[in-house]
Amino acid sequence: MTARKKLLGDWMGRRLTKVAMSGPEPNVAVLGELKALRDRVPRLTGALVASNDGLLVAHDLPPQIEPNGMAAMAASQLSLSHRLATTAHGGGFSEVVVHGTGGHVVIYAAGWTSLTVLAAPEVNIGRLHLESRPAARAIADLLTSVTAGAGSEQATKTH
């Protein structure tokens, strides 16, 4: 402990200690869907699920990509794309594809979350969609059942 922290702790009348913080465990079923998707689609480089407000739910990303930052960017893109689709056509949003020189980023709506898929430039986009769209629906169903179950437990505890 540094002298500054000790002094601060003494001044506040308590002792400062390090407490290990851990985030919530990723949903095992969602993580399983992400890994299965990677197994089914050649040249897939990563995937993540994030809430519509940018909170990370689960990820299967390469180590050089920071998952929380990617989740926040995916939520921003999802929001912008949803607004664009609604303004232009008055309908809902299902997916957005970003083609870059280094690869593709595809964001699929998945209930109150989104599935973001990263792929190499050589990926077969048709195959990517064929495998990712059902995965996004499965993830939405999994997370809807989890939140519905949590809501019913809370209702039971309060009555």
C-alpha cells in the first residue's frame, strides 16, 4: 500500500484494502452459441452479444479486441441503423453489414440484444448470414427466457 493510500485511509478512519471484483458470469448457453457459430462458419474471427445499451453479455473475440469497447460501438451502430431504417422505410431493423478492407462486421438484432459477428475478407457472406441469423434468433430466445424467469422469481419473492 502506498503512503498516500495509507494516509487517505487513516484520514477517513478506516483501512483501505483491495477487494477482487468480478463481473457477472457470461451466460453459458449464449457463449455456447457463439462458439458453435465460429465452428460452423469458416473465416469467422469473432462474435459478441451486447445489450441494446452497450453492455457486454458474452463474447468470443480475439485477444486484440477489447470486448467492452466493441459492445459499446455495436450498440451505437445498432441504434443508428435502427433509426435510419425506421426513418427511411418506417419498418424495423434486422441487420447491418459493414464491409471493410480488413474484413466484415455484421450486427444482427437479437431481441433486447444484438449479435455482432466479425469475419475475414474472404468469408462467404451468404453462408455467414445463413448461420448467423438463426443464431441471433436463438440467442434472443435464450435471453428472453432468462429474463422472463428472473422476473417471475422476483414476482414470487415480493408477494
